[in-house]
Amino acid sequence: MNGISGSRGRGAGAPEADVLVVGYGPVGQVLSILLARSGWRVVVVERHPEPYSLPRAVAFDAEAARTLDAIGVTGRIADITEPSQDYVVSDAAGRQLLRIGLGGTDGTGRPDSTSVYQPGLEAALAARGEELPTLRVHRGLRAVELTESGSGAELVAEDERGGERRTFTASWVVGCDGAGSFVRRSLGIGWADSGFALDWLACDVVPDRPEDFPPSNLQIADPARPRVAVSCGPGRRRWEFMRMPGEDRAEFGTEENAWRLLSMFSARPDNATLTRHATYTFRARNAEHWRRGRVLLAGDAAHQMPPFAGQGMCSGFRDAANLAWKLDLVLGGRAGEALLDSYEQERRAHVQHAIDLSVRLGRLICVTDPAAAADRDRAMTARSPGPARPAEPVRPAGPARSARPLGEHLAKGFLADGGPPAGELTARARLTGPDGPGPADSVLGPGFVLLCRGNLAATLSPAALETLRLVSGRVVTVLRSDAGPVHGPDTVLDTDGHWLPWLESLQAGAVLIRPDRYLFGAAPDADGLAALLTEFGRRLRPAG
């Protein structure tokens, strides 16, 4: 348990926490760290007495990696991660039907996708949390009652070991407590279900000789037994098998059956250790609402999706990155509570896209009718260049782009009017600051950034500068890479020639980048910039 010190202005009768987080899996951990590093008092209630020791998620994408970079854990997980392989769907005979390029980098050396051992990731996140004095974690407490008022919320939790009850008060509560979320159920929030429900047996294996089982990211669309082979960090493999119609669920999930299925990949008790086998029902559903008053949902408490697109944990990290800066502004009185309505607006639609993609891939892979599978294989093979020339992986266009399978835009929410480029995710392409070159996130730092070209920064009015000061925003001008040395924090160089052409392609003299690295909006000139910042201020603190 962490102690609390240096809390931000707690007075008599004030809630003991600014934010109460229910659940301390990866999403709850990331959200808690993001809030606590801004100095907010964060209390966590987690029902498991000890960290869960077995993996569930097996990978994260380049956008999720940016969040892990931002909270300072990337260096702690180097020995439990490795670059993912290209995503391949094959037929029963091993012929390639689909290949998505996840095995490259984003232009700064960051893998497009990274395989990870989840217990090690959670340990690194927990260690980071222990360094933050305003973060307190209570393990072994099960949430049993939640009440909400106009000014805060109260949670009653019961000790799993002794039955003793404790009461916690907070200004805001976020349920990160998984698919069976107590928080969601206590609010009476139901699911919008996409109608996908299939049982799969997940088998986590440590081979005696990992080199005999090369890392892969393979989906085998075999109608006799759809199955998956993926890496879950160095020296670890996961094989998953679909339960076929007519198979008994209990018998399907036995260790004996797990080994029988693993033999399809030549994994046996004499050459590998089975560390976990569990049957999961893959579902696709989105909570009908993500906020009720002072209570919000994030991660699996808000959404579930089949694992075929690898977006479950990544989506939860996006939730945390989106919500944390909004709570920070609201808690600090720098934005109205209406800002939090944009959390559901932005994230729910984005997650639904991830759910729909996961379901499409699942329905592609999980065909069990041989005739339908043959039709699928013929149609997909006809679109490929043929066995002599394997299809090049599908990759996104543009430098320093993540190959994540989602669109790069938020459709609506806390965004400038007028559509794109508002809502576009910025790249990590390198910039050079006073300390030398580095990924843009590191050089620009956390928080809002108004990135300008030319002399546009000099046109900012005192009112515009005050609006940016309100949110601790920076004004930075980007220059050509050969413009000379950088001597101060207000100028950066376009190290690899990405940023200036990108701004030109948007016909933008300036862009306002949010803390989650999505664009609030862009402006072509001084008049447009003044209008953009006026709109920004109005959206932060709407009239009335």
C-alpha cells in the first residue's frame, strides 16, 4: 500500500480521494498513474489480494506504447516484450488468406505491435505506481455498495479475508473492474451486444526450447478446428482452440484435452510446460452508457471484444489516456464537468469500430461449415498474388504511422468544429529540441501543445495566450531540420522531414495537440488561429 502525502487542497469535510478507481488491472493502473502523476489523490480498491499471476492480453499496439512511454514504464518491460510478427490468416492447408503488417516499426524504431507477458507488465505498472505519493492501493477489498450524489460518490468495500467493511469517498469514481463490473451493474447500465459469443480454450505454454516454436501471429481458419498461435512475450507462446458444435464445455476445458489440442502444434509435456489453460467465451459488446453523474467506466467494464484484432487492452489504454486529462482539468477547475461528456462521445464510437473489426475477423476465422470455408478460401485466394508471390502486408501510408487496425480519427467530441483534421492522431515522428532529437511525444512533453510554423506564434493575442496558460499549454514553432541549433523550449526542428510537410498537407499554419496526442483542431492563418483558440476556450468552459 502506498502512503498519501502532498494532496491537492483537501479541506475539512472533503472526500478522501479526488478519484476512486475500482479495479487495478492494466487499465486501472494506467489511469491511476496518469492522475497521480498530476498530483491528484487517487484511491484504488482491488478485490484480488495479490496481482493476478497469469496472462490474458498478449500484445499492445504503437498507440498503447505511447501511453506506456508517457508514464515511464517502457524501460522496465524490455525483458518481457518482443516485436510482434505480421498478422496472418491461413487456411487449413497453410495457404495465406490475409496478411496485415504488424511486424514493422513506426519510423522511430517503435514496433507497430509488441508482444508482452502481461503479469510482468502489471508488475512494472505497480512499481511505477508505488513511486507516486498520492496513489493509495487497497487490495483484497470487494466493492459491495456504491452511491452517488451531485458532489461526489461513496463506495463501501468488504475485506475478502475477514468481512470487515470500509467506506471510501471521492469526487469521482471510475470502474475499471472488468467484464463483470460491479460498478457498471450498480449503475444499472446494460450492454449493446453485437451478437458474437463463441467458446475458445486458451493454452499458455513455456517451451523447453523456445527456438523450436518461433514467435508467430497466426490465425488458422480451419473449419475442422479454428485455432490461433501467438507469442505472449519472449519464450512464451499461446495457442487457442475454438470449441466445436456438440463438444461438451467441461470436457473441452480439461488439461488432458488441452494437451491433445496442443499436439497439433507439436507441443507435448516432454518439451513444454502448460502454465495455464482456461475456456473463455469471446463476446462483443459495448456498455450502453459510459457515465452516470460522478461515475464513469473504462476498459472491460465498458466494452468487450473478441481478441482477433488484438485491441482489448489497447482500447482500455486509450480510455485511460482520454479520460485522465479531462478529469485533471475538471478537478482543477479549469474546465466544466461537461468536458467529461466527451469521453463517452469519443471513446464509445472508437471502441465500437474496434469491436466491429474484431467481429469481422472472428467471423472470417471461425467458419465451421466446410463448404462455406471453401467458398471463403477461394474468394480470398483469388485476391492474392498467388503462392509464388506472397501478398505484401497491408500497411498504413505515411511516415511514422502506427499499423494499428483502427482509423486514425475521432469522429466527434472535444474537437473543433469542421471535421478533419480535428480528431486525427498525431505521429511520433522525431523532433529535435534543446536536448537533441527524440520522438515527438518526448520532445513536446505532456499536456496541450500549439505547434506552429512560420511566424504564426507571434500573432497570438494576450487572450489566446491566457487560454493556453489556463491548461498549461505550450506554444512551439517547428523549423526545418537545417535551421540551426535549438536554444530554447519554444522551438523544435523537423528532424526527419515529417512535420512541416504534414502541416502543409493539412493547409495548416498551426495545430492544437491534446494531451492524448489527438488534434483538437487546425488553423490556416492568424485569423483562423484566433478563432480556433476562442472556440477552444468556449468548449472548455461553456456558458452557463
